[in-house]
Amino acid sequence: MTSGRESDAPMPGGPESDAPVPGGSVAGGPAPRGAAPGGAAARREYALVLGTAAAGAVLVLLSVRQGWAQVVTAAPAPLPRSTVRVSGQDLVPAVASLAALAAVIATRGLARRLVGVFLAASGVLIAVLVSAGVGSADVLAAARGAVASQAGSAIAGGGAAGPCATPGATGGTPGVSGAAHVVMASFPWRPLAAVGGLAVLAAGILVTWRGPRWPAMSGRYSRAGGGKTQPVADASTLWESLSRGVDPTEQPGQPGRPLGS
């Protein structure tokens, strides 16, 4: 009778046992699948931040190349009045942002954090500069500098001074007189440049915070064999291979290939 009860007991590891089997789906199934989504999420975050920074930098460059103001100077009849266009880059110093994006791609670890700090600082500087007030004196000074630069280029090239240097302007730089009238036309380019600066700022903060977790460009080009360098053969080995008619440039472990084959 005792043997009958013992025969009814479930065997360890059998179909009626509740103990997990080592190597089964409970022990090792979900773990390998959970690692892949994390890497894919990091790559998506990496691409999104780089795209945001690039879009902000391009928006800034596009906005500062537009006309932010005009300086109109009346001339005695029948001469036409002169108009000098002043762009944003004549009023706002250029700040490098696109160059920092290449540094983000090429760096890793602490170096990438430092690049993120530089990117964030560039975004703050852009937003502050384009949001600061621009007065008529600033526009007139930028217009005089632009006209003088164009006149100097025209004289050096042997051509005319261009439409900005209209004859008949009295006093000061040709084309910009003391009676010039300033017309501000910075909308919507100045607000768009500020938005671009804020986008660069946000991208720089994310690079500083999350950048070391993202993949690096140099990791794609590492050797599959763990980065071990192949031993370089000495001169005697090279001459011995040549004497046997074997190509000495073959990697170790590969069958020798006769020269000329």
C-alpha cells in the first residue's frame, strides 16, 4: 500500500511538477528580448536630439541671412533714393552650432558631455543675441560697414561700387548719410532665430544628460576580433615567403596564395 502512494507522487522535473526547469522559458526567455528595445530606444533618442539640434541651427542660419532692417537715404532729384539692406548676420555675431553636431557624433563619454555643454551655451547665446533690442544706431553702423565693405570689394575688383553706393549721398559713408531713415523689418526672422536657439539649447541639455548612453561612431569601425592587431612579420619571414612564391600579405591563418594567382 505504501508503494502505491509513493508511485502516485509526481517525479521531480516531470509534467506535474511546478518547479521551473533550468534553461526553460521561465528562467531565460524574457531576459534576452528585453535588451534589444533599450538599445533601439537609445538610438531613436540619439537621432531625435541630433535632428532637433540640426533643425535649430539651420533655422538660425536661414534667419540671420534675411533682411532685418533697411536704411533709406533720400537723394536730390532726379537721383533715386538709396536703400541699404541690413541682414541679421550684420547685427548678430555668428555662433557656430553645426560644427558642434559633428563633435557629438565623433565623441563619447565625458567628451560628449563637454560638447553638449558647448551646444547648450551656444543656444543660450543665440537666443539672447537675437532677442536683444536693436536700435537705429546699430542698424546705421551695420549699414555703413556693409556699404564700405562692398565699395572696397568693387574698387579692388575694378568694377562699380554697386547699387548701395548711390551718388548724391552727402556726408558719411556713400549711400548712408546722416539723414538716412531706418525701417525695421525683422519679423518673422528674429523670432524664428530665437526659436532655433532654444532648440539648440534643448538639444545641448539632452546631449549633456543622456549623451554618454548613446552609440558612438567609432564603435562601428572596431575590429570584430576584439581589436587585436595582427603581428607584423620581420624581413627574413617576408623574404622566405617570396622565395616560396607565397604572397606575404596574407593574414595569419589563411592558406598561402601563390603570387600571380
